[in-house]
Amino acid sequence: MIIDDFSPFPADHPLRRAYVASFQLAKTTGVDRSRALQLMAKALRSQQNDILEANTLDLEASRDLGLSELITDWLKLTPERLETTVQILERLGQLPDPIGRVTSASYQLEQGQTYYQHIPLGVVALIYEAFPELAAIATGLCLKTANSLVLLGGTEATHSNQIIVQTLQIALEDSGLPLGCLEILPSEQNAPIQQLVTQDQHLNLVIPYGRPHFVQQVVNQSTVPVLRSAMGNCYLYWSSTASVDTARWMILESHESKPDPVNAIEKVLIDPNQKSSSLVRLWKNFREAGFELRGDEALAQEFPELTLAKATEWSRPYLTRTIAFKVVENLEKAIAWMNTYSSGHANCLATESYSESRKFAQDVNSALTFINASPRFSRHLNRGDAIFLGISNQKGYRRGLIGLEALMTLKHVVQGNRQF
């Protein structure tokens, strides 16, 4: 194994260790990595009380930091959240090895065979706000795909992140896999993001997870390819053909993913033919469920239960139980509005019209499209390899759900038969 001698980091630097370990990890078997995942799951379950105690320290410190209610909700671990994380690691350990999987190439040579082989990316960095369990979930996804992982969490979750990573590293050591494949940068030293995301000599991918402005900060500073995650500011168009029950169910269900309702419907575009009685009925249900309701100028003037939504709100996520409503002329106008103002990762349609559903699916610029279906996000569907870190709204390297496929790349192989 040849490692470059031009690294700006000493041999004991976390990023350097992860880089070296990535070469070793790429040679491991799927059986060994699956065993490591099962050991990690067992270790997290056995350390649950200690992890929750560390999380309590972070929550107590957060009061002094003056964190918002949103970040505090993201930070707070529960036994249920930890158990879901354990189940994700267990499920990943049960899946077949995705590395080395072969698919036919789109063309073939006359005197040979051409195919693609799935290989690891190398070293992945996750930069995240709060969400301590993401350290374990990202570790599981990276380990399954034979990638090293470098973590940079927020200072608000220092104690939680440290004990989770230490627990996983002990399990890694027991498994015999290279320890450097999981590294964490010390948040207490306030390591600048830019110092990490410009290390394209060692890093192959950066995944930022958090509020939109946080994600954009990473995108702006990085010289490493970024897999941008997105949350909030998802739209629904409520067609005149769809019932109020359909619209209500889609909206309420989308907000039920805890603690981060990534695909929560926050903006609703309404066909002008919807009855006023249906609107009043819908808003009464939402107020009873604890939602804050806003509307465009016309709706706010007609219905006093709605607060006027500012012009800037239509392009920004609330990330709270807040919904804004706006009347649009038709489906075409709704699609144009979504393509201009939504976050572009999950948009929805409530309709009973087949032609409307086809037009929406074709024209809306969205990574995920939901028609008469709940957009509710889940990291663990317990079906196949449906395990996801988040959702990307970009059109570059990868778009849509961030799972195992997003952490692999392809090697193009041509196998000749020695005939020239």
C-alpha cells in the first residue's frame, strides 16, 4: 500500500488516520464489516444509560447557550431514538455486501467483456448540528460501504457525540477493523468547518446536515464534493378534485416524523374552486392540533384566523408546526410557484385527476414527488436497504434519498481475451 508523503497532517491526525484506514477498509470482506455493525449495535444498546446521561449534560449546557427550541429538540435523545439507531445498525449488518457488486456496462467490446463494479468513495465527512444519533447512523452506512468516516459535530452535542463515538470505536477494535475508519474532530476546540472541507487531498465527500443556512455555509466553503441535504419548505397543491380529508391527512402525516420532520408540508397552494367551508374546517383541525396558520394577503383578509405571511416566508422553511396557505389559479401556476420557491426536495399533490397527476410528476422540479401519498420521512423503513441519512435536493452528484448508493462509486472494467 502506497500512501502519499505530502500530507499537511502528522500521522496521528484524525483526518490522516481516516485516510490511511480507508485503504485498509476497502480490502475487508462484507462478512467482517457486517460483524462489526452487529457489535456496534450491541455496544450502543448496552451503553444506553451512559449515553442518555451524557445527553442530559448537553441539554443542561444548552440552557446556558440559549439554544432555540428547534435545536434542543434535535439534541434530545430518548430511549426510542437510540433503539431506532440500534435497529438501523442491526439491519445494515444483515444486508448483503454492496461493495464489489457488478453490473453490465452500457456497451460491450467485440473482443472482451465490459462491466461496472461498485467501490467505496474513500473518506466521507459528516458535519452536523445536534442529532447525536447521526454519528452512529452515518458510521453504519459508511462501514457497510467500506468508507472511512470523519465526524464534526456541533458544540451543543459534545458529550453525546463523544460517548457514542467512543462506544462505536471500542466495538470496531473488538471487530478487528482498522480503528481509523471512524474519527471525530474535537468540537470543544471549535475546529473551523473550512479547515476540514478544503482537505480534498484526503476527503472524497462532505455531507452537511442541519438548518439550510448551515448547509449552505459548508457548500460555499468546500473544495471537496458536497452532498447537500435539505429539510423543510415542502409544498402541497390541493386540487379542486381532492377532498379536504386527503389534504388534511397528507399534511398532518408529513409532520409526524420525529425529531426532524424533513418532508413536513409547510406551504399549501389552494385551487380557487375549493369551498370556503372546507378551508374553515381544515384550519380548525390544524389549530386544534397546535399549528400556527398563515396566509397570503387575500386569505388573511378574508379569514381572521390566518396571520399574514411575509413575502420572504414562501422561500424559507419554518421547521416548526407552522403552515402557510396561498390561492393559485391552477395546477400550472402551482408548479411554477413550487419550482421557484420550494426547497425542491419533496413536493406534493392532492388530486383525483389522472391528467393532473401525470402533469405534476412530469413538470415539478423536485427530488421526491408525492401524489395522494404522505411525504413523511423515515430513516429506517425495515424493507430491503431502505436506510437513509437524509434527502438531497441537488442535481449534481446525487439527488434524492441519501442511502448506501450515495456512498459508492463505479469502477469501469474491461476484461479482454488477448485477441488483437
